[in-house]
Amino acid sequence: MAGLQFGFGSGILYGLRTDVANATPIKFGILQDVSIDWNGEIKELFGQLQYPVDVARGKTKIEGKAKFAQISGPEFNNLFFGQTIQFGGQKIQSYSEAQTITDVDTQTVVTNGSTASGATSIVCVSVTGLEVGMYTTGTTGIPANTFITAINTTTNTVSLSAATTAVISTATAIYFAGDQLTTTAASASGATTLTLSSVQGLYIGMTVLGTGVAAATTITAINTTTNVITISAALTAAVAIGALIGVMPLSLTTTTPANTLGSPLLTFASTTGAAVGNIIGVGVPGIPVGTVIASLTGTTITMSNNSTAAIAIGTVIPISPAPTVTPNFSGAGVFDMDLGPLYAATGVPFTYTALAQPVVQGTYTVNPTTGLYTFAPQDASTPVLLNYTYISAATGYKITGTNLQMGTTPRFEAVFAQSYNGNFLTLKLFQCVSSKLTMPTKIDDYVINEVDFQAFANAAGTVFELSTSS
């Protein structure tokens, strides 16, 4: 015979589903408190006097309530939902993921004054949009594949990697584009791959430049995991670690007939590499900001905007893909749902558009399969915050709820145990069903789940079993 028995603490509670075979017992994790109520209806027998002549108990209920902190898909399903559950397929939200919209990496500037032959710098009307490492091509007097080595934003002076070979007159339009990247692994002569410091913003079809790289070499494949690009022509010489490799977007040179003021048409010798939705003519006088390719017919491109000035034959027209952002779940799952990007600086949301290529600043579209976000040209290089969900096939659980017939209810056996000062209390409820599952959140506290349940007799007529130490 034990002494006086007391209880202290929340105890331990288990649930074991009884309506399915070979169920696994589930512990209510981080249990906060449990209450079990036996509640009977009292029936009174009265005669003609004020007080009853007999009192008896009629219908009786055993109702329980448990509060616990652990969030468990199998536990929720076995105790309440009774639906289909699978391992994997967990939906994960990426909240305010910091990203930067890719740079268009093309800009056309206009010279401000004449530049002598043999000069290693030029003065421009503006250097907005230029970056060190950008290349230039197609301008008489500047050697092909010359790149920017320095920019003075006070004097609008651009320093070049090669000296000019002829006089460049004032008001000459010069096209700059692309970027310089550094190799992080050596590539042998004859190789068709290069390992770079980053492949962010690169795309198939870009021109590749550098020592050992054959003329007109382009990118044919990109491995975003290893930062390796595959190129269209074998290297003509070995490329060492730390070598500078240039990448340039597509550029086309206009031919006859020339564009006239107010016309959306541009004609080229070839439009190979261009595609509907590409951004066209960044910085080119006469082509409005945000202009994209609306259609392609042979060697003629129709722009989304009419020209604001005539565009002469021989003008270099930069063409590049739209600014994009790739979510960084890095192959760990499959894109599921867009929840809307925001401007990082202001928190202002972008507006979704059904257009394949957004043209209005502040609009975006998203590929529902890959999760690639595409933005308007005016938003290039802008920091953004992405919000989306993706599905992880190898983690978590997924419960799929369907509209079951009424009466479909998971049944479980509940076992409550408590020990204190060497004394034990154990209560077994042979059949239970849940009436409520609550998952309340608080701004500054933990989520404490709550399950309400009711016990009833099993097939043998047994309802509960209570054992104590005294």
C-alpha cells in the first residue's frame, strides 16, 4: 500500500489509431497540459415534495483536451484528419528572399567631343549604365573586343583596354555590352568548356571572348551547379586559372531599308539569335526605353514601340533577354506557387501581367514550371524580395484532404501516464475520436496545438481503465 499519491506536471499522452492495421503509437510531443472530464447527466425523481426521492446518473461522457507544442503531420492525420498522407512532397515557403534582377548588360553612349587616334579614353555625354568590364564592338576606330577598364563619373570619361585606331568624332554612338568573368579552373587547348567564377545572368547564344577563344564562339550550354559553360568552338590555346573571359550579348547591325521616324521596323542581314520578347536597342537614340521585339518576320524585326528618331543603316542594335530572377531553392525541389515579388527598397509589390515579356515598369510574369521570374527592362539590376512556395520531394509529409462522407472518422486509443515521487497513474481510453484540432499562432510566442476528443466503448464494451499507486 503506497502513501498519499499526488500528481505534478503535464504527464505523457500517447495515441494509437485503432481503425487501421499495424498503426504506430504517436506521442503528443512537448505536452503542455491534459484534462479528462467524466460528465454525467443527473436524473432526479420527484414526488409531491420539494426534494427528490432518488437521484441517478444517466448518459455519461468522457471528454479530453490536450495541448502540445510539437507539429507532426502523422500525428495530426492519425488523431483528426484520417486522410491520405505521404512522406515527401512538403511545401516550403520562401519569404522575402533577397535577389537582384539581372542586368541587361547593354548600353549605348554618345561621345561628347572628338577623340584622337591612339587615345585610351573617350568622353561621353553620360556614363549611366556602363560598368567596368563591358566590351564594345562595331565602332570604327575602336578595336574589336576592347573593354572598359575604368569609369570617371565626374568627367564622364571611359578608359579603354586598347587605343583607338582612328579619330572618333563628336556625337558618335558607341555600343557597350557584356561582362568579364574569371576562370576558376584551367582548361586545356582543344577543350570546349570553361569554369567561371559565376554564370549568373549568362544565357545560351552569348558571344565568348578571351585569349585562346576562337572568333565567333558562343555559349551552347550552362551548368549552374558547377559554373561551367560549354562553348561552340574548341579553345585554340590553354586557358589558365584566373584568366579573364568576356561574354557579350547578341548585337545586330541594321541594313537597308533604314528605319524612318515613327516606324517600329528594323531590317538586318540576319536575325539569328533574336527572339520575340527580347529587349532591343538599350541606349540607342530613337528606340524608347523598355522596347522589346514584338515579332520577327525573316530579317525584319517589329519593335513594341515606334522609333522616336530615324535609325540609320549600319547602327549596332543590342539585343538581350529580359531581366530575370531565378529562385534559389537550387534544385532542392520543384517550384509550386508564386506569392508575389516586392521592391526591396520600398516593399511595394510588383503587378502580375499575362504578357510573356513585361514592358511596363513594376510588372512581372513567372514561369509556373521553372519559377523563373521575368521583369520589365526598366527594372533591370533592381533588388527584389521574392515570395513563393516550392515542393521538396525528399522531406516532410503531405496530407491531402478530400471531401469524405460524413461519419468517416479516425479512431484511436489514448494512454495517459503520470509519475511523481515514485507513484504512478495510468489511464487508458479504449476508443476515442477527435472533435477539434486547433493550431493557434501568436506574434511573440510558440504555437500550442490543441486536440479535443471524446471516449466511448469498444467492441467488448470496455470504455476506460484507470490504475493508481494508492
